[in-house]
Amino acid sequence: MTDGRIPTAPLGASGLEVGVQGLGCMGMSFAYGPSDAKESRATLERALELGVTLFDTADAYGQGENERFLSPFFKAHRDQVVIATKFALSIPPDDPTRRIVRNDPPYIRQAVEASLKRLDVDVIDLYYMHRRDVNVPLEESVGTMAELVREGKVKHLGLSEVTAEELRTAHAVHPIAALQSEWSLFSRDIEAQVVPAARELGVALVPYSPLGRGFLTGAFTNADQELSADDFRRQQPRFTGENAAANAGLLEPIRAVADAHGASLGQVALAWVQQRAAVHGLPVIPIPGTRKPGRVEENARAAAIELTEDELALLEPIAAKVAGDRYADMTFTSAGRE
């Protein structure tokens, strides 16, 4: 880090250089309980000051509200930011709690126009397929996304939670710049097949939830007891009941490493993810989510932490001991289809 700013990394073979950490913006208007708009705006500005340039949202976050919230910030800093948004999770008007995965070409075209309007921009820098609908041929979906590139509505393409085979199929249709999947000390299933495929194809990995949705920071130890009723983590198996109690015990090795570095648990967890770039030989750009400027500063400092071989060995067994799946329904994850 130079002058407190994080270094950069290539976004796959796209030609884009972005900060080695991005910012997940979902929680600013969706999923993690009440938020403070003024503090969230300050968080965005502070992130940019620190060299964070990849900002991640999706049309499904708050039924488009997250994109609308981010629009003024993006417009004020258009030449400095890389805007990443996603399509595929359709919300039925009669039941806003449901999500229907859609990858059909007409829906993709409808979704991109709606996102462009909400974001109030002429082009989206990185457009992800949020989840895969196995009933629609991938060649059709990615083919339509490629048309959006040719039409100047999208610059680069990304996928989220796809298998290694799906990534190769998509990349053969049009170059994929980035693959977004969950990757952390608690979630390492993508290392078996997905990460090697991304390395082979020159695709950047963009880990979401690199802090285990906050659990790896020690911010909470039981979602049922400590988080608000509208926090979606209360629905995730890892964070409730006996699973939460068992997983809380897995934080001890992280705490020991953190103490040795004078760092926080979250900084160690982030440093571990960032060192996956060297371990696996590909760009790795995690997108920790936060709504607080101080937390962005803390996360950025993790980019300067280098864990020793002994420390990495101490952290290595954690993932295999985690109790509970990432989601109650793993069908729409790469691990559910590999």
C-alpha cells in the first residue's frame, strides 16, 4: 500500500485494473437490517479515496433500490469507478420474498435496460449473470450478453456461482472477465474445480462474503439471538443454533494469528483470501461489504498483511470443520451442481 491506498490487480483479461479489494454494496439497502444512508454514502467516498474502484451491486438488491442509491455516487465519479451489477433473480410482483432465476434472452434485455435506467449510466462496466438457470442453454444466455457488449450497453461479462464446466462453456461464447463466488476461510468448495478453470482461462476471481457474512470478524456468534428480524443471515444454516455454536469455536486460530499481527479477525480473514492470488496463480479481488467508513479503512489495511506459512497452516483446517451449508438451498450454487 502507498499512502494508505490499496494496490491494483487486473480484472482478468479485460484490460481493466481495479483496486485489489472491491466493495460489496448490497447491505447499504438490502438484507442486513436497517442502514444509515448518510453513513453509507460516506463509506463509498472513503472507499474510493483508499483505492477501491470496483463497486458491486445487483438488480435484486432491494428490487433495484441498491442501484438507485448508488447512482449519484457513480455519476459523480464515473471515470474513477468500475460499476458491476447483475441480472437473473426475478422477483414476482405478488410475492416479494421469492426469487425466480431467469436467464432467457428476453429477460436479459429487459433487465439490462432497467439497470441502465436505475443507475443512470450509458454503459455497465461489468455485467454478471447472478445465478444459472439450467433450463436455458448457457450459449443462449451468454450469447445475448455478448450482444449487449457489441451494442455498447455493457463493456465486460461476468458470471456468478457457475461450475468449472459452465465457465468453460460460457468463455467459449464470449470472454468472461470475472467469476464471482463465495470464497473465504469458511467456504472453499470452489478450489477443487472452479478456481483451476478460472486460472486456465485467465478469469479473475471476485470472492463475495470473504468475511463469512461478518461471522469471521467475530461481530456475532448466533444470528437468531443477535441480529435483527429482517437480517437474512437468520435463514442461513451456518449462523444459527448448534451450527453457530460450533462455528464460533473455529474462530480461535484466526484470533491467534490476528494477535500476532496486531490485527483484527476480519483483517486476517481478508488477508487469507487475498493470498489465494499467489497460491492459485490468478487475480483475486474480494468484495467485502460494509456500510461504515471505519470498516472500509480496516479492510484496506488487510491488503498489507502477509501471512506466514506457519500461519496459513494453522488456518488451513478451518473450512473442513464448518457446520452447515452456505445456503439452506444449495441448488443455485456451483457446489450444488459440480
